[in-house]
Amino acid sequence: MRILEQSTEYFHGTHKGASIEIERDTCPGNPDRKFYIRVRWKDGGYLYDGWSPEGVNTMAEAKRDAIKGACL
């Protein structure tokens, strides 16, 4: 995974040609879902666009979920 920008609240990077963006942002109505994840392929199509599942509590876990959820 290549890191383009990273902070405690935001991550932007690439993995196997896909662009990954993760924002720390609690889901309205479900505070156990703590990250919003977007994974886009080279052509702009979304491979993953949504809230992280419950139990994902760290940015590292959110990155793993992004890769798994996008089937990368």
C-alpha cells in the first residue's frame, strides 16, 4: 500500500491500482461504525463505498477492511 496522505482522522493511498480514502467519521444512528471508506478503481468505478463494519476501531483495521471489502 502506498501512502499519499495520512493523519489520525484521514487516510489516502493506493493499493494494486486502486485509490483508497478513509475518513474517521461515526455513522449517524450507529456509533459502532467509525470509518467511512471509499475505494475506487483506475477507471473511477467504486469497489467499496460505505461505512466500516462494527468492530473496526483503528485506522489500521479500516485499511485492512478496505482492501478486503474491495477484493484487492
